[in-house]
Amino acid sequence: MYNFDSNNIKRANDPEEYKNAIIESIKQFESKLDAEHEIALKLTTFGQSIVLEVTNIGFRWPNMIYFYGLIDGQPAELIQNINVLNFLITSAKKKEPEKPARRIGF
């Protein structure tokens, strides 16, 4: 689990700090995956469940987090305000078994 730096409370609403927390959580989750699985985010805010295969994460000051990746093999970009950030980190079976498991690579 990522812990915010208590010495820097003024950054508590900083999207870069949120991004860093997400990255640390993803790294920890990825470290537990076997070679047959990759990380994915399950999004449940669209009236249905959607799986985003994450390839990168970014942010824009003052309050936006960007998730880049694929949904059903098609490029996708999820833009979320840090005040409503909500997703489930999960794993997905590799679509191309002959290739190494994709890691986000932070």
C-alpha cells in the first residue's frame, strides 16, 4: 500500500501524488502476477463493467488523472478527476501467450 508523505500535506490534492500512489499500488500488484497474466483495471462507472488493459498513466494539474490502454484491443483513454477516482486493479489472461507478459514499466 502506498502512503502519502505526511511531511507534505499541502500536496494531498496533487494529481502527481495520486498518480504516484496508483503507480506504487500497480507495481506491488504486478509483482505478484505470474507470466500468464497482465494488469488490467475494471471500470464500473459506465453502467456496465469494462476492462481497460493499462499501458500508461499520466496527470494534468490541478486535478486530472489519465489512464491510457486498450479496451477489447482498441486504444482507449480514461480521464478522471481525482475527486471521483474509483477502479479495481485486477489481472487479465494474456491475449498473446507466445509473448512475454506486458508490464506497465514504471
